[in-house]
Amino acid sequence: MIQNDNDLENETAKLIEMTQAMVRLDSQTPPSDTRAMADLAAGFLKDLPRIKLTFYEGEAPVMNLVAELDGGLPGPRTILSGHIDTYPVGHVADWTTDPLGGEIRDGRIFGRGSADMKGAVAVLIAVMRDFANRGTFRGSLVLALAGDEERMGELGTQWLIDNVPEVKADGVLVADVGGPRAIRIGEKGMLWLDLRAAGRQAHGAHVHAGQNALDRLIDAVTALREIEELRPTPPEDAVAIINAASAVEEADGPAARETMTRMTMNLGVLQGGLTANLVPSEASAGIDIRIPIGLSTTTVHQAVSGILANHPDVSWQVTRSYEPTWTASTSPLAQACIRAAKKALGGQIWMDGRIGGSDSRLWRRAGYPCIAIGLTPSNLGSPDESCEIKELRELKQVYTAILERLHIDGG
């Protein structure tokens, strides 16, 4: 669809307006109160022909929105997936802009969720609006906007998968961060652990009379670093794609690529003790283990169990468990995405894996081919998060080209 300069200017203005409006709504997780965001998104779509809007609240305050658009002709069913919650703002004093202000500066929109992923949600809404105004097309589109993603999505996208027949489809496009030129076809898995150690309290000068729970816990956590030595055996397709992406100048750099392909462990929470001059009787830790393609949660779980068996004073449990996931580069959906993106943007377009988690893993676990294409993150989860306005236009061009290929041109 050819656009003149006025069309592009109006389209950009609308994308900016929607992104700013969403950034100005507080939807931090926790508590993942996404009702206002769902209402706003529905408002952008409610007056359009053939769109059916349904709100789903699996567990308060997480509100999810599903928008269905029937093209009127036989054809595939494609889900456009996005999350409408954000990371916490953090310390407001660390921001140079209002974190819920949506300020425009140097060609960027600033605010929590601007890149991850309210700007991309604006793109998905704009694409749905365009297709609703086109008339008939092959198959149908389903926009699934969910909360709770920053808490792993069990009350958001996973709840929709488990309970809503409308989200059954032939393929899924997730607009989470990664850059509009990168076709993300896989991501790491994860195993989250909660560790607890018990000891005996005593005066800090009388360490012989106590048992230090923090010491016991730190010893166990240090021993767990051994799991980073586990080596994956990824499938040939993943090796070929990730190696090819490493040669792309615009792709993730060497440090990020090394992280993408190996085991990592992050000690995110460590708690214990009352004061420096008391031996602590209790301590706890939260650990995030990320698992590359070519290893399984079972293998990692067994390794953790073997290590912690040598630390009997430390109890532990798994709080999150997700396998690494991969959609074959040769799949019809992946091929449609790469070809459409090249047609839309020209220049360098590549397939790649993804370091962080997204709702893609939930869709793939449910059996759907799934591709993630979103905005390039700037200060992801940090102060002064922002997205580039130019990329909003580019991402819309990519999604439009993909859906035209799937639902108008025939694949």
C-alpha cells in the first residue's frame, strides 16, 4: 500500500499520540493493574467495522483484552500478541524525564514502557485499524493484549491460552523488544529458585555459640555457580542462525551473543540478619537461571539438585520453570516474516535468538509457531527508557508487510 508524505505524517502522529497516551497510564507490575490500559486500547478500536472486543480478567487486577477481526474470506488465523504492563519505574529521582510523561526529546518518546512495549502495542493497534478499514481479506486477525508479562505472564497470556478459544490460531507474532530488523525465532529458558537456610542466633562476638544462616546460604549460592559450566548441544538450525547473526553489524554484539548461547545465573535477592553484631538464624535468596537452546530444565534441575545435596542446611524450591524455545527458520511463518521485512525495509534483515524472556515462550509451549519482532530497547527496565519514533513507523511497515503476505498475497 503506497503512502504519500501526508499519509506518513498522519500515521506517525497517530502512533506518537497512542504511545504517549499509553505511557501516561501507570501499569507497573506489581501489581499489574492493566484495566485502564485495556480500556484505552479498546477505545482506539471500538468504532471500527467487524472488530469484536472482549475483556478477560483471570485474576484481579490483571485485565486482558482480545480483539478479533474476521477478514470475511477463508484463510489463516494470526495472533498479534503484546503485553500492556511494565517494569516498575524504580527511583523517580534517577529519571531525567517524568517516567509516566511520554516526553518527546531528540526523536524519541521517553517513559516507562515506551519501548517495552507500549510503542509496539500502538503499532499493533494501528495495523488492526488499517486491516479493519481495508474490506475483505483472507482469514482473521486476533489482537491479544495481556498483563502480568513482567511477572512471567501466567495471569496474562498464559491465562488466555488456557481459557479463551479465540486465541487458537495458525501462528503468533509477538511485538516484544528486539528491533524491527531482527526476526527473533527463539529464546532462552529459565529456572527460578528460592533458597532458604536455617542457623542459630548468637551474639556476633560469640560466633562459636551460633550457626550463621547467611554463611551457609552464601556457600550454597557460590557452589551453584558450577551450573554455568553446563554446555548446550543446540540443534543445527539454531547454530546456523545464531552464527549467521553474529556476522551482522547491526545485530547483538559479542557480549550479548555470548550471553545468549551459554548458561547464566543471577543472584537477584539475598536477605538475612538483623544487625551486624548478631549471628543470623535465617537467610533467603532468589536466583534466576537462564538456559540456552540445547539444554533442558530437567538437566539443569538435576545439576542443581546434585550441588545442593552437599548443603543439607539449605532448602530450595523451583518457583518458575520454562524450557528454551525455538521456531524453525524454515517454517512458513519465519520465512514469511524475513521476506516481508526485507520487502518493507530493505537493507540488512536477519533471523536471531533472543536473550530475555517474552510471551513467545508461552505460545511456543502451547504448540504455535511464534516470531518476536519489536522495537529496539533503550534503557530497558532502567531510568529514561525510550523508543525511537522512526522505529515506530518501521515496525508498522514490517507488520503490515507480514500480514499482507499471510492474509492478502497468500503466504
